[in-house]
Amino acid sequence: QVQLVESGGGLAQAGGSLRLSCAASTSIFDLDFIRWYRQPPGNERELVAARTSMGSKAYADSVKGRFTISSDNAKNTVYLQMNSLNPEDSAVYYCNAIKGSYAYWGQGTQVTVPS
């Protein structure tokens, strides 16, 4: 069993920045994949960023160059640094981890960027 607890969401102005945190109950090294998803109201959940246990990273085209996924293994925490925010980034952001055959999800944190 893996627990994921998210924090860091809130209100940001266009062009501003936020850093989301995902605290895991196990070592980040033990997770095969860890990902950030987002889901605007009425829209499908979409993959934003992903990281493997080997450190490889990937980003959606819509956030490439603006968002960065990183981790602090000593703190069992994964981060999503979001820069140059725009209203299209408004969504509930979820942390997701894959360990073997199991998937785990955080509770989600709201990010709002007014038009």
C-alpha cells in the first residue's frame, strides 16, 4: 500500500508560479513510475508530467518548458514546479504512482488561474 498526500495548490495570477508537492509513504525509488495528472471541470483527466524510478522525465506538449517534475528522495516527496501559468492550467492536479501491478492516487489539489 502506498499513500500519496498532495499540497501546494491555490490561486495564482497569469504569468505566476506554484509548486505542488506529493508526499509518499514509501521511498520514491520503490515506485516504478510517478506522474502528475490534471482534470479541468467537465474535461477528461490528462497526463501532465511523468518520472520513472531511473530518473527519466516526460511532459505534455502543453506544459513543456513551463512545468518541471522533480523529487527529493530523502523526503519521499515529488514536486511539480509550474511557471508561466495561464488560465488553461486551471484544474485539479493529481499525483499518481505505479508500483508493480498497482496504481495509487493522491486526493488532488486545486489550481486556479483567473482569466
